[in-house]
Amino acid sequence: MAIVLSILDLLLAIVFVFAGSTKAFQPVEKLETKMAWVKDYTPRTVKLIGWAELLGGVGLILPGIVGLGILQFAAALCLAALMVGAAIWHFRNNDSKGAIPSIVLAALLLLLASFMVF
């Protein structure tokens, strides 16, 4: 079971580092063509979300390596909250199909957090 959780942790970290770095480093104008939600927020908010995802992804891996499991747990919970917020945006904008990835990621993060020992 520990191996499965470690693989899940690594995969989620990769997803969030990639998604976060995309939002943090690409121009907002370029993001608007790929992500409908970007037009509803200021460029600063989009960059903040990107940095939160990027640092959360790093937070899923780095604390476990250095033995600070409580930070890993906190990163998983914070990213889950971010994904719940993303799902809410999709539901409010009548895009229930678009909410599915956010809900799945939130559920996986909560599952991961529930098994973390610190």
C-alpha cells in the first residue's frame, strides 16, 4: 500500500507542478485561449493560483523526503481546497463536465492526505 501511495503522491505532484508552472509563467492572454476561467479573474489572481499549484506540488514531495510529513499533509489539503474551488467555478458556469477533473483530483488528494503519517 505504501508503494501505491508513493506513486500517487508523485503523480499528483507532477500534475500540479506542471499545471502551476503553466499558469505562473505563461502570459495570461495565452492562457485565456486554453482555459475559460482565466477571463473571470485578474492576471495577478491567475498567477497566484499558478504559484499555489506549483508550490503545492513541490509540497507533496519535498517534505516527505526531508521528514516533515505535516507540511506534506498541509499541501495535500490546500490543493484539495483549491480543486474544490475550481469545481465550484465550473458548476456556477454550467460546466459540470469540466468540474470532473477537479473533483477527481480533490478526491485523490484527500485520499492521499488520509493515509499520511506525520
